[in-house]
Amino acid sequence: MSPKMSTFEIRGPMNEQFATILTAEANAFLAALEAEFGARRRELLAHRAVRQKEIDSGKFPDFLRETAAIRAGEWKVAPIPEDLQDRRVEITGPVDRKMIINALNSGANVFMADLEDSNSPTWRNNIEGQWNLRDAVRKTVRYQSPEGKQYELAGKIATLLVRPRGWHLVEKHFLVNDEPISGSLFDFGLFFFHNAKEQVARGTGPYFYLPKLESHLEARLWNDVFVFAQDYAGLPQGTIRATVLIETILGAFEMDEILYELRHHSAGLNCGRWDYIFSFIKKFRNHPRFVLPNRALVTMERHFLNAYVQLLIQTCHRRGIHAMGGMAAQIPIKNDPAANEAALGKVRADKLREVKAGHDGTWVAHPGLVPIAKEIFDEHMKTPNQISIPRKDVSVTAADLLAVPDGEITEEGLRWNIDVGLRYLAAWLDGLGCVPIYNLMEDAATAEICRAQVWQWVKHRAKLKDGRVADAAFVTRAIGEQTERIAAELGPQEFAKTRFSLGRELFERMMTSEDFAEFLTLVAYEYID
């Protein structure tokens, strides 16, 4: 396959360090990827909009009739690479240098280096992240803190996976044929170009996590990207492996089909549960019967989420591949032993639920949680994974996946959404994508759930527990009051240094406007460099 002709232009600032990443050869590869696949990506995004209109009109998701033969077929994905056989504990986090070293040294089996939801996609973050990853692959990455503490890799480190941005995002600083390149292709392309052959030489491979897919056609696009990239680099087909995050309600109806499209490059599926809840709200936002209660009540024990978990495990094991569990976002609380034990108790209960359900591994956000998750999986999963357990007892229907949990909506829940969302968005605008808030490590999925819930409550004039209506005026007043509290907490001088004022403006607009913004990060991306 010969690359299509294209031109490119870099609009982000360059320096000597960045030039080692954005080399002439790497730039040509990026331009070739965008020229080959950019139009298809835009067509698939247009199809998302069409599907949304269908849902708005009452055509709710169901398992596809046209792919019934794929679901019924007895096929398997490609054999699992040796260094991905045991994934019992995976740690995730952004691509800053210190985080990469600590995560690779954490004792986890896998580190998912995140260029997506836990990375604020400033030009500097993205390019420095690629530089950090390149050094990590070669085991030359080192970091010295401002206090002089030295960080470097240990002898045994986690297997590296990388998560690029989703199909909906672009990289505005790199133009191909006068249009911004896909953020997915930019992130994937730079990492693959600089590291794939080096990883193969070191006995591993270019492994990825793919976020926010909404259909098997979007998985097919990724598969074609992989085929193109491997041919371009002269690597055997199947060298690339990818785990797909099932974090959209539409993706949940096409798990078999997604695995089938990626069957030569698949490393399984993952329960991306926070974004999944956001997707559930977003897709059914115009239907009052889909209004969700307080976020704290939407737990993994609720029927629609448990059904999604059971179906994912059954689907993956039937196809001979990993079914990964979700994130434990808790952070150890050093100054409050009682609160710390309560938080760790939640982690233990969550990981016990996952391993007993049949998951082959799980996620944590902090190195301090790795031993806890590992202990539970070691006790209940004596083999590298549980893929041999088929879960033939599971039977999940469309009605199960669409069952709306009941529960109350309170002023406290509404204010919590506003407060956490404001804090996260202000940090994201300031270049931080992974933010500790109230002893939880939050990423963009947090802010998405927060603002989507409040928008949904305003849209349908939801009644609070005390009988009041959560209308736009109520929310606007609450946003103002929460902002004032944060300003008082920080003090005038510190507050003035933040981007809370812009965050408040954007958040209020996205919570109270008539139209729903598909992604908070699409709106806020205009305001970062």
C-alpha cells in the first residue's frame, strides 16, 4: 500500500528536544496516516451524529442483526504474547517523567501510559510525553526532583501499553493538507514510529489501549491503521496488540464484533466504567426515563453495570482473550488512618468483586494500591488469567444493558458534581489531566459525568429529594456559590493564578445550555496551548 500524497505543517513551538520526536521521517509517517485514514475517521464521526438522532427519536440500541453470524461463530483472537499473559494488576497514569518511572517500578504487571483522559493535551505535554516514552522503552528514562531526589528504572518493570486520544479529538498544532491531524493518529503514529522496532528487539511489542469506540466499524478503522503501520515499518502483521476500552453504551452492544475486527491484533477488552456511565447519560440525554440518580448511587452492583461486566467477561473468554476490570481511583490517605482504612476497604471489595466475576486483571491509579489488588488476585486467581472459565451461565439482553437504576437526586449530589467538575476543569485548563480531588485520582471521565448529570437534571427539571427543581437558575446559583467557596479556600492571590474563572464559564455553559456538548475536552481544547 503506497501512502497518499500529503503536505504537513507544524504550528506548535519547536525546540531541540521536540525536534528529536518530530523528525522529518516521523512527520512524513504522520502525514501518511492522516492522508490515508482521515476521511474515514470523519465519516465515522458523522455516523455517530446520525446514530444520536436515531436514539433521540426512540430507536434504542440493540444487538446488530447484520452481524449475528459473527456473534454465533466459533472463532478466536490471535494467541496472546508472552508478556501479556498475566495482567492481574495494571496501573494507569499520565506520561510525565516521574509518573512513568514510578508506574513502571510499581510492581504492577502493566503500565498504561495515558495520552488521553489523564493527560491535558497541551502541545508541551504531548511532545514531552512522547520523549519520555521513548526513553522509557530504551530504559534510559531518569528524573531528578526539585529537591534533588533521583528516580530511575528498577531491574524488573511493568509491560508498557499506551493509550492514544479518541477518534473525536484532533491535534491542532499539526496540520495535514491544511487540516488538523487526528489526535488518535498523532499519538499512535509518533509512539509507533519511534518505538515499535525497539520494543520488538527487546522481546515485547507495540501495545495499545483504544478508547471510546462506539462501533465495530471504528475498530475496523484501527485495524486498518495497524496493518498500514506494520507494512510501513516492515514489521510482521500481528506485531501490534490492542485492548479496547468498552466505555460507551453503543460499544457494549458490539463487543464480539469489535474483537472480530481486531482479532489479529487484539489483546482483549476492558470495563472503562466511568466513561461508560457518562456515555449512558449522553446517548439517552433527551429521554426522561433515563435520568440517573446521584453519582454515588451508580455503583457497579447496579443491574445495568453488572450486566455489562458479565457480558464483557463472557465475550472475551469465549474468544480466548483477557477481560480487564475497572479503575480503583482511591489514593492512600496518610494523615487519617481511619479514613485510609475505609478507602482501602472499598478497593478490596471492588477487586474481590472483579476477580470473583471472572476478570483477568484490574486497574489502579496509585502505586500504593498495587499490593492490595495483587494480593486479592493472587489469592483468587492462581493462574496467569481466567480465560479458560467460559461463563456459559451468563445471558445478557438489551433490556439488561438499558435498565435505569433508581435512586434519589439531592442538592448535596448536585453540588458535589459542580465542585469536583470545577476543580478538575480548572486543573485541566492549566495543563494537568490527572488530579487528586477528595482522596480520589480523577481524570476527564470525572468531569464528564459531573457535567452530564447536571445537564440531564436541568434538561428534565429533575426533582431533588426535598422537592425543589434542579433548573438552570438553581444550577447557576450553585456554581457561583461553589466557586466562591473554592476562592475562599485558596485565598485571593492563589485563586487569581488559577483558571477557575474560565472553568466556571465553560462549565456553566455546558451544564445549562439547551444543546449538549458531546465532549467537554472538545470545548475546552480551544483554550489550551
